Amino acid sequence: MIFNTAGLMDTILYYSSQAIDAIPASMTAVGMLFFQIGLNFLVPSGSGQAALTMPLMAPLSDLVGVTRQTAVLAFQFGDGISNIIFPTSGYLIAGLAVAGAPWGKWIK
């Protein structure tokens, strides 16, 4: 509620669409993927990501001229890629702890 009332959604959509429009049309979906990966660092929960980012990704896809299916794919790929890289992913860190592998070694 505060997110919409404060105008944060419009601000984020405006600046992200400007950034994505600056790249070639063939790379627009990749730009949306990197936007999603950046948001996934802040919100590691899958359901939390969906609740926060899908109201952003759907209008963003309309603004930059890609289908909403592409926005969903950017969400899914961004979630999957970030969950095997970011140390904010709980089950990645738990799995590495069980395996006895430090995160730095995992990234290399």
C-alpha cells in the first residue's frame, strides 16, 4: 500500500524503463533479467520476490515492448541464477555448510 501511495512503483518503472530502452531491442529481455537479478539480491524469498517484482515486471514489459511471458521468464531465470550465486540465499549457504565448502570457493 505504501509502495503505491508514495509513488515508488512509478519512479522505479520510469527509471528502469529508461535504462532498458537505452539498450538494443534484441537485448531488452536480458536487461529485464539483470533488473530482476538485482532485485533478487534484496529479497531472497521466492514468494516475496513474486509479490514485489511481478507488479513491477508486468508493466515494465509493456513499457519496453516485450510480452508479459518474457517478464515471467526473466523473473524465473533471475530467481534461479541468483539463488546459486548470492549469499543471501539461505538454502545455498546451508547446502554449502553441509558440504563443507566456503562460499568464496563456490563462486570460483
